[in-house]
Amino acid sequence: MKATGTERKMVRKSFRMELVGAGMYESLAKQYQQHEQIGQKFLRFSGHEAMHSRLFDEYHRKNYGSRLGGTRVWRGLGKITAIAMRPLSLEKKVKKICAIEHQAVHTIETLLSRERDCGLYKIMKRILPDEIEHASLYGEIFLVHENRNDA
């Protein structure tokens, strides 16, 4: 994938979605701080997403000569998303989030399988393990507990 308008749009979208994720996970960490393990996991995921957004921002700066803006806006949107999900049970929240993260994993894996020469290849390869971890949260929290209860 060459430095095209399509690539530039993808970089901007990825930057924004990572910031939305960072804000959402940060807000969820505060909502679940009484559940130490879950709260800490959400906080760690927020850090992952923030770091991913910085990678996309730096890529944009190097390839297009400008930084991407709106960090506070996109992070704020993520916080609002978490607040809007407040009435849902933890299980329903995590299930919805994991569905989105699974889609991100699929998109990244597809890109990696097609575009080895892509300038974004290194970024995608770097963030994939984090996204896989995020996508597996539902199973880690709920399926592990079900298996323990079945034993």
C-alpha cells in the first residue's frame, strides 16, 4: 500500500479509533476500580490504545508532514461511550467491546497478509498482540469463571 489518500484516511481513522478506545477503557477502569483485576486490565488497555494512537500520529507526521489533531475530542468520545454503557452489565459491555476488538484483529491480520511492503506493516505488526489480548477479554473474564464453577 503506497502513501495514498486511502492510506491516509485509514491512518486518520485508526488514530481516532485508538483514542476512542483509550478514553473508553480509561473510563471503564474508573467504573470498575473496586474490582481490582478488571479495573487494572482496563487501565492497561487504555495505555495500549493511547500508545497505538501515538504510533499512527507519528506515522502521519513522517509521511504527510502534519500531526493528527483532536486527541482530547476523540478520547472524550470514548469516555462518553463508556458512560453510555453504564446501565449494561459488565458481561454485556465486555461482549460488545470484544466484538469490536475481534473485528480490529481481523482487519489487521488481513492487512498483514496482503501488504508486507506497506509502511503501516510495522505498526500493525506491533499493535496486533495488544488487540488480540483485548479481543480475548470476554473469554478470560467469563469463560474462565464458568470453567472454575463447573469444576
